Amino acid sequence: MGGNSEEDVRVSELIAAVSLAVDIGMAQPLETGLAVCLVAVELARRLGYGPDLQQRTYRLALLQHIGCTAAAAPVAAIMGDEMVMRAHAATLDFADRAEMFRFLLSHVARVSQPLGRPAALARAVAGGKRMTGAMTDICEGAMMLGERLGCGPESLRDIGCVYEYWDGNGFPRGAAGEEITEPARAVQVASLAVTAHRAGGVTAAADLVGQRAGHSLAPAAAATLLADPAGLLGQVETPVSLWDAVIAAEPVPAPPAGPAEADHMLRAVADFVDVKSPVLAGHSSGVAALAEAAALLMGLPDAEVRTVRRAGWLHDIGRVGISSAVWGHPGPLSAHQREQVRLHPYHTSRVLDRSPYLRRLGEVAAAHHERLDGSGYFRGAKAGQLPPTARLLATADAYHAMTEPRPFRPALPAAQAAAQLCAQAGQGLFDGGTVDAVLAAAGHRATRRRQVAPCGLTPREVETLGLVARGLSIRQIARELSIAPKTADGHIQRIYAKIGVSTRVGATMFALSHDLVPPGTENGENSP
């Protein structure tokens, strides 16, 4: 199933692709979100939900963890490797302190060397309040991304309830009982059941749902699943494509997304990726804009210009499957870390390989680290296997990355980056024509000026917001702007009030969506 023409793509296809990206961001098996969606929609039907509630359940099941990248960096700083943590925490009861402490002990043993375990455990325990703050970040990031992906007010309420517990011990507000929306109740039961089912079968799923009924789960929704667990969970055991089944199961099918709507949603995906680490802020959208400008200078057909822009937004979606501890590692990478980095274009390919529309973009997006001489990754493709759009995107990505800070170097000045790119073209890594076009586009892009800042932000506030998005602390921002920390904090509080957010993640999402993140700003956490 899926669109067959260049512009024929259903909104559900784009949302389902985001769900696949969320799976790898949560360190869960690919298509976990699709399985949850099928079970949740059937559960909603059996609960007597009408078409509108079923549709909200469908969308929530695919987007329930859309905020997972929002707190990846701080969680990694506390826990050491947020991906390892998430891989083992899918059925964890976060309100059970004894269970949480046992989990911390086992997690520290998994990610730390024996001599470093006491310090790692102390850091994890001491980070309890920061972890609670991370949940607030996740929820605000999820709401902002959900809105940009087309969710209306009711669906946003659903997203805001997905981590709440029936007994009031959840996050972020401690909502309880009927305060939790009906779609959220169905998705919570389906999510826990699918995860437990994959680990231990129908009996394990039913046992866990029964234990959590009236605690984290709504009793009525849990009872409905327990009335026929094998029937509800059996849907995900069939050999039929889960992707096709989910696209066909949409309760109220939406019309195909138009070009503008598709662009809007794909740009939101870029920001979902870039919020994974402060140093990534603005990277995907910056690469897309640079590649598009270069494509226009090269005189590529309109369809190829669209392709390279959209592939630019999506090219790093595989990054969400790699720990922020890797992207922010301050020294040389280990062999294992290098292998993880080399895998991120592969993850991009897998996420986008479900529909003809997305597959066409994925063929370009996943080639952004290929080189003409075959020395790139992950396929080791050579010149004859790389179309002009793929060559152009790889060149734009390389130049843009050079002008951004990395753990092992500061951001390169534009002239030095240009010289390196030309040298690599001379070595046969890049196409000379695309290098010329990218450099010309970069020079033109550097001269642009924003005429009117959004929400009445002053130039100094725009500058401050960009530094917030880059992950600088208040003291670092003060040093960068040559002002007192108290003055910097005042700027930040006024910015938050103007743009209507309450967290750093919210400010970062706002800056990303309005192109307010300056290239090449240095901070203390960088990315290879």
C-alpha cells in the first residue's frame, strides 16, 4: 500500500514512518509502534469508541513516544547510555521505587566497568530530580512536535496523557482516572501488552496487564484486553505486513497530503531528529536548505530539487537510534562507537523503506555518507551508483558538518571548510560540480538576513535563543555575549514568555522551527 506518484502520500504513511523512527529512538524492535496501533484500534472498537475516538487512538498509538529525542542528551548524561536503558525499561513501573532502584542497579552493571559502578550509581540516584525534569521536557517536546505533525487540540491532549497513571502517580501532571483521555487509556494498555507479549507471549502480557489494572492502567480498558488477550494480540503474529495492515486500519482515512503539508510534516521530522543533542540543532534543516539552494543553482528539475530538500530533512533520521552519549563523546571514538555511527544511514534506510514515496527519498537520504570512490558508508557505493541528488546531498552534508562544532574540533571557518571540501573533491570523494554549487549556495546563504524576528524577539534575544538551542549553560551564554549571568537569565526568561514555552527543549523546538539556530556556534557537547 502507499502512494504511487511523486506527490501521492497519505498522512498516515508519514505518521507511521515517524512511528518507525520512534521505535529505534526508544530502542525497541522496528514496527513496535505499528503493532501497538493495531491492538489499540481494535481495543478502542471493543470499548465502544466512535470513529473519531478510534482515529485519535490510531494516531496516538503511532506518536505516543514522539518526545523521546527531547531529553535524550540529559538522560544519557545521567544514565550513561539512554538506549541501553530504554531497551530494558519498556515495561518498568516508574512509580514503584523498589523496582526502580533494582533497575538502576542492573542498568549500571550493564553500562559501567566494575570500578566505575559506585560512582555511576550515585550519579543516577542523584539525578532523580533531573530525570523528573526530563519527563517534562519529553512531554513539552511531544506536544510541540505533535502540533507540527498535524494533531488537533484533542489529539494533543491525548499525547499529554500518555505517561499519566490511572491512580495519579504518572507524569507530568499527576492526572488520574477520568482525567486521562479515552485514547490514552486504550494505548497504554495496548503498549504494555504488546511489549510484554513480545518478551514472553500471551500469558505474560495478560499477567502484567492484570497486575497494572487500576494502578497505571484504566480498569475498563485492561478488562477488555483480558477478556480476549489471544485474539487482540494475535493480530501482530500474522505474516501479513504490519505496515500494510496499519495503513489499511486507519479508522477515518485522511486524503493524501498535498505538497505543502508533506513539506511541513517532513520539516517537523528533521527537528525531531535534531533535538536528539544540542549540537545537532539546526543540522538537518540547514543541510536541506543548502542542498536545495545548490540544486537550484545547478538547474536540476523541480522534482529533483524537491527530492533533495526532503531527503535533506530526513537524512539523519537514523541518528535517533544511536545514544546521545556517542554523539556527545568528547574524545576519540571506540571501535564499537564508530560502528554505531556507521550504522545511522542504515537506520535511515530501514525507517524509510516502507512505501514507494518514502523509499524514493530514502535512496537519496541514506546515501549522505557515501563517497564517489567507494570509501563511504553504509553501502560503500561508488560514483556509478550515486545519482546527482545523492551526490549533492552528501556534499551539502559534509560542508555543513564542517561548519558545526564537533567533540574533536571546533567549527571550521567557512574558508577552511571550503578548502577542505575542494581538497576532498580533488581526492575523488566528491563531485566537482556539486562542490562548486554547494559552495556558491553557502556563500549566498551566509549573506541573508532575517528581516523580522517572530514573537517580537529583539536581535539580542534571537542571538540568546540560538545559544540556548545549542545547549550552552547560562554562564556560557553570559560569557559568549559578554554579559552577567543574571542578565543572561533575564533574557532567557523574557524569551520563554514571548514564545510561550517553559523548558529548554521547548525553546529549542521553537528556534528550530523558525530557523533561529546559527551555524557554527560552539558548546560543550558536540557530535561526530
